[in-house]
Amino acid sequence: MEAAMGILVRDPKIDRMVRELAERDGISLQAAIGMAVERELKRREERRRQVDEATRRAQERLGAYPTVDDGLTHKEFFDREYGDA
């Protein structure tokens, strides 16, 4: 069994927001904190999923292009592109 731990809120603004949420929903302070944290964790998980999906799609699109290796170093490439060669 996990030991019970207390949370001390010293920020008056956070205290007010938690109390307002609890009052609006008719729930305890503990439930309000739990609900807020759960929502934030879900929001972050969904955002992470969206970023991962966008990354996967970008990698697929980029992977469709052929890899070109002309044997030049970066300096040689940019010298050629900017007419410094």
C-alpha cells in the first residue's frame, strides 16, 4: 500500500483556482486537484501523440525522396553553390 502524502499549496492564486473548481463541480479539493492533473496529463499525452504522428508522416514523405550523395563535403557543396569554388 502506498503511503499517503500531503500537498501544501502556498500560492494564493492556485489555492483560489482549486477552490473555485471544487465549488463549481461540487467536489472536494482533493478531487479537484486530481481532476485537473488527470486532464493535463491526458492533454499532454494527446499532444505527444499528435507530434509523433506528424513526425512519422514527415519521415514518410522525406523517405520518398531519393538520397543524393555527390561526394562533396559541406564546404565544397556550399562553395560550389555560391560560386566560391
